[in-house]
Amino acid sequence: MPAVIECCDLRKSYDGGVEAVCGLNLKIEAGECFGLLGPNGAGKTTTIEILEGLLEPSSGDVTILGHSWNKHRRELREKIGISLQETRLSEKLTVRETLRLFASFYCEPRHPDDVLEALELNEKADALVGTLSGGQKQRLAVATALVASPRVLFLDEPTTGLDPQSRRQLWETIREFQRAGGTVLLTTHYMDEAERLCHRLAIIDHGQVIAQGTPGALIADLGGHHVVEFALADRSGNEPALWRALPGVDSVRSDDGKTSLAVREPHKTIPALLDVVEKRSAQLEHLTTRQASLEDVFVRLTGRHLRED
Amino acid sequence: MTVAQPSSPASKKRPLARSALRNGRWAGFRHLLGARLLELAREREVIFWVFGFPPLLALGLGFAFRNKPADRTTIALVSTPYTSHVLSLIDQARERSAIRTERVDRARAADGLRLGKYDLVVEPLADDRVQYNYDPSRPESVLSHSEVDDALQTAAGRKPVLETSVHLSSEPGSRYIDFLIPGLIGMNLMNSGMWGIGFALVDMRQRKLLKRFVATPMRRGDFLMALASSRLILMVIEVGLLLGFGVFIFHMRVLGSFASILLIGAVGAVAFGGLGLLAASRAQKIESVSGLINVVMMPMWIFSGVFFSYERFPALIQPFIKLLPLTALNDALRATILEGSALAGQSGRLLVMFLWGGIAFALALRWFRWT
Ligand SMILES: Nc1ncnc2c1ncn2[C@@H]1O[C@H](COP(=O)(O)OP(=O)(O)OP(=O)(O)O)[C@@H](O)[C@H]1O
Ligand SMILES: [Mg+2]
């Protein structure tokens, strides 16, 4: 099956000489939900806007549904739905008027009222956009993408600023779209979102893909599925080599006095760890274990946290 | 383009509660125009500045210039021992109703003259000698001087050497308000054209709404046409409102046909719409387009004869003034409304406006940025 979204050696440098995207390759299949994950300024928006045909790449090829933007712009526009990272829709139109306006641009759109229902905006259908809350505006932005009745959905940070409930609800809408055969490309800062929503994802930093795969595979690549985190009361006795030698430890990271061990079998590692602590008559200040997350993958790959919050 | 998959996924899933939509060629244009008009109708400030303010301005200026008879002058008579004699001379004069006299001391008279309260200071120095004091650069002072001098001389016994007669005219058509209304129409079309197009576009660009629109199959031409159409609709209302105001409140006589007035208005709206589009073609920020629009409009506010005739400017720059689009619009409107001149006679002025609009439009399309 041909890829729905494909790009090859994509590069983009802005006027100021900023290399926002440097050599990006992506291949997204039909029916997939693909996530671009990365910190601020990683080049997510630049990438997605090039794929959407809104930005000209400095070099590289883009094909969407087997066509290029240059030759089949109009046809492609009919088949994709877009929500930009930041759009302020007209404040003096109501929610329904806004959706009708967007629907009118497409040959065969979805009925605006259906989309209102899907995003639970019907209560606000006759409210002016200017009176909506931030989260409601965000949902309306996604609604303007869905009203296109698209085959491919591009969402740039669709859930930023939403409360947990609205986020979950939006995830459900996206899943529903994609269960019906639609393809989704979204960007996000949120690990849990990427883990739960995306089949595959690419972690982007400095305009390059630094890791790509299913969330499970990325976490497995980390070496362990669990993370043991601890801190010693006396910070001086912290020697990575010592911890590395413990049974079942795949990697060690120290960060702000805390040590994180990526481990395969915590039930073997933890007793050994406690033994070492006891022998050195050191004292534990803190000890937790958790499932490894994408955050750990990211920190491991870049040495930085994805979101500093 | 051949697409294998039969129907879009989103509509497959849900049992369709409502029948699927099919849009025709003009659906986008219709909705864009409708949305634009709704937005305008819901902007109270816009309604006031476009529709409320110009009639108010006409009302204010119209009454200001109507209630003060142009030929009435106020003079200060400095108190001296000879003042009563001069006063009695003025009282005998035929023009006495046109001269308002205030008896004040010399200092007050000088102050009043400086502040524009008095047009002229008259200081009696003897029973047969008076001294006039005024600023020759103030036209009303010059007028007052000749009028008062005339009155005093005649009352003191001077005989006219030439027989003259006077015919006074204040017919509708030659009053200030008649001059003003077409000027206000022109100015209003310029303001709302430049702001309504230029400002609206940059605002949409700044809000990323233009980018959002071009991310849909929306036809860009339809978008611009909808914007232009909304301007033309507003133009009809603006022109009708101000003209109606002149006719009903000030009993203005409109000699030209409404159709030709609207046609001229439409050409004017096109010219200023084009300039607005050009001003908005690149600007990313509201502030920069505001500055640009003001720079473009400023010379026309001054030179194009909105409130006063541009005939007062030096002859040397008159040809340039006549090449400004607002001058052409104002002149064409005045000729049609006040003199009922035929549209054919306005072709030069229409051409001037058309060229401004056309060239601006062509450049704007080359430079315009949607993102
Ligand atoms: N119009 C522009 N002109 C110059 N540089 C730009 C422009 N847009 C983005 N950049 C730069 O390109 C880089 C990538 O920006 P981009 O918006 O793609 O990041 P992002 O991953 O979407 O970030 P965020 O998570 O904050 O949205 C940044 O360094 C940014 O400063
Ligand atoms: Mg971004």
C-alpha cells in the first residue's frame, strides 16, 4: 500500500538562516495515527506546514495521497483537514456560522451540525466565537478540520490548553476518525497523548528525527521497561559505575541528585540496590519505581526533558 | 487525479443523521460575503464610524456654518471720550444690523482681537478721526474693516460716486453644506475603503486566518471578490445615507441621477479598495498597515478638497492635486450632484480613479502574502 504522507530529505531554512528542518524522512500509511513529538522549537510546526502545502520547503519532496502539492493542489485541499497551531477565528461569527463557512469551501463536506455534535459543541452552536473559552475555541479549530470530511487530518498541537476531560474527548474523536479509515498526523508535547493515541511516532529535535517507531518499541529500545528512581541523603557517594553493575540494569542517568536506572527486572534490581546502600551505610532519601515512558526515551536521547513543568 | 478509496472515512462511520452536503461553485463566495456582512453588522464601532459619524459631522459643520450669517462681524470699540459719537454713526448706518459692537477698554480689545473674538478693533481718536486695528492675514478682519469703514464714512456724510445694486443669493446648491456633503461622501468612501480592506486583511493575516483559509480549497479570487462586494454594498448605504441626510435635513438639491452617483461611488470604492489591498499586501502587523494607510490618506485629507476648495492652493501644484484619486472622486461627485453634469463629462476623473485602483490592484496581486 502506498504511503498517504511521504517526505524525503525535507529541509527548510528561514530567512534569518535558522535551519528549522534538516533532512527529515517520514512515511505514514493509510489509517495510521502518527505523532510528531518534540520540544519547543524542534521544527514540528515547520514540518507539518510543509506537509500541508502551506510552506515551501527549501529542498526535498513531499507526496500526499500519491500526489505532489505543485500539481494537484486543489484536489489535495479537498481531501485534507487542517488545524493550525494558532488561529484566531472571527470573533463576531457564531460557532455554527463559522463551521458553515468552512464547510462551504468543500465540494462534499460533512454536515456542520454533525461535526458540532461530534465535538460536543452543540450547546455553544449559537454563541459568538469571541465568547468561547480557550478549550472550546480549540475544539472549534478541530471541528473546522473535520467538517472537510477529510481523508487525512493534520493537527498541530490539538490538545494544548485543554482540560483533561476535553483532551480525552478529543482523543476519542480522533480515534473515531481514524477507526473509520482516516489518517492522522499530529504534533504534541504530551508524552501520554503520544503513547495513547499514536500508532507510531517520530521524536524530533533540532529539525531531525532522532527516533521513530511505535511507542512500545521506542520504550523497549531504551533497554528496560521499568525505571527505578532513587536519591541518597549523602549526594557525594553517587557513582554511576556502581549502579550500572547491579543486576538487570541497562542504563543509568543522574539528574539533579536523583539517579534513574532503566531496568528489565525490578524485583532483582531493587534488593541488590538496597544491599549496596546498606553496605555503604548510606541512607535512601527517596525510592520509586515506575513504567518507563516516552519522557525517559526523550531524556535518554537528548539529555533534556521534553517539557520543563 | 484518480483516487481509489470510494468515500471519505468520516462520513462512513456515523450513520448520517443529515443528508450529505454538496456545494456548488459559488457556495464559498456566498458564505464569505454573508460572513463578512454579519461580522460588520455586529461591530458596533464600525457601524458608528462608517454610518454614524459622517452624518454627525455634516450636521455639526452644516449648522455651524448656517447659524452664523457669514456677513455679520463683531468689532471692539475702544472706550475713549469720542466713543459715543462713533457709536451713533454706526447706529445711523444702513449696515448696522451686520455689525455687532462691544464697548471695551483697550487691553480687552487687544486680547479679544488676538483670540479671534473680535474681527476688528476701532479706536476713536477724535470726533473725526478713528484708528483701525486688525490682522490683514485674516480674511474676516479685512472684510470687517472695509464694511465698518464704509458704514462710518457713509454715516459721516460721504456720497456714493457710483450707482450700484446688489442681488443676494442663498439658493440650495451654492451653500457650504452643498459643497460639504459630496466631500464627506468622498472622504467616507476613502476611509472605509482603505480601512475596510487594508485593515481587515492584515488583521486576518495576523490572526493566521488567511493561512487557515488557504489551507482549504477556498478560491482566493472568491475571497477577494467577497471582500470587494461587501465594500460595494456598504458603499451604496454610505452614499445613500449621506445624500438622504443632505436632502432631508438641509434641503439639498440633487441634480444628477442616483445611478450615476452610485457608479462614481463604485469606481471610487474600487480605487480605494485597490489601494487598501496594496497597503495590506505585505504588512504582518496591524500597526504597520495603520501607519501606511495614514501616510497614503494624509495628503488627500489636506489637498483633495473635502472641507474646503483646493483652489486655494498654489496653481503650480493644482495639476498634481487633480491626479489624486480623492480629488477626482470629490470633483466628480460635486459635478454630478450639484451641477447634474453628465457621466460622459466625468470620464477623465473616472479614468484617474480607475488607474489608481487598477495599478494598485495589479501590484497588490503580485505582492500579496496569504501567510
Ligand atoms: N517564520 C519564521 N522565521 C524564522 N524562523 C522561524 C520561523 N518560524 C519558525 N522559526 C524557527 O524555526 C524553528 C522551528 O520552529 P517551529 O515552529 O517549527 O517549532 P515547533 O516544534 O513547532 O515548536 P513549538 O512546540 O513551540 O510549537 C524555531 O527555532 C523557530 O524559531
Ligand atoms: Mg509548533
